[in-house]
Amino acid sequence: MSATLRRAGIEDLPALAALNLRLHELHVAGAPERYRRVGVVELEAHLRSMLAREDVEIGLLGEGAGYIVIIVQDRAESPLTFGARVLYVDQLGVHPDRRGVGAGRALMDWAAERARALGCVRIELDVAGFNEEARGFYEALGYRLRQTRFECVLL
């Protein structure tokens, strides 16, 4: 993968919103009862607020090849669990033209580097139940299923 991977800034909002829109449309199609359609203006506002947070970093690969949103979470110790600093992958999106050439792996490698630099003990992420492609991608990278979340829609 020869494209440059760097931390995104406000100037990258148009590229980030375009990538995010593709990812979000996948979720709308897969779970329309949960995800609503949004426009680029709303996405840019949301991403702008994410960029302003101290616990969030967004990595951008090339000029629109892919992006990743990571969040540092400090989990408190409880009587049942250990406390831990965890890096949560909130979003990962790769342009369809760049899939299968290492873009996703490069973004996840960047997340792992950031996790180590930030003192995190592990990386966690969620995959929507309908997204078998993403699940296979993470399993190929060595991620393992830790738990399954069920829901019952009441409305």
C-alpha cells in the first residue's frame, strides 16, 4: 500500500464525508430500522464534532482511499472486571475501488500503532450482524469474537 496515511484534519471533511456516506449507506441498507439516511452536510457536521474531541483521532488514507475513526476509552475497574485503556474502532471505511489491496489492513495497522502509543491494552470494535464481509476481514487480521449482542426491536 503506497498511499499516505495520516491524521485527518478539518480540511479533510469533504473526503471523510464522502467515505462515511458510502459506509453509512451500507448500514442503512442492512438495518433500515436502525439507521436513517443522512446528507453530506449532516455528515460533515458530525465528523467536525468528532475531530474536535480529545479522545478521538481520524486517520485518512490517501485522498479518499479509506478512513478510520478511533476513540480512546478509559474503562473503570469494577468488582468484576479490571480497568483498562482500550482503543475502540468506531468506523472503518475503504473506497470500493481500493478494497483487496491492503487499504483496510493499513488503516488497522495505523490504529494498532496509535493504540500502543496511547497506552491501550487492546483494540475493540463492533461489526453489524449483516456485515459478513467486515467480519471476515477482521478475523483474517487475527481479531476474535469476544461476545455476541442480541436485540429485540419493540416498535
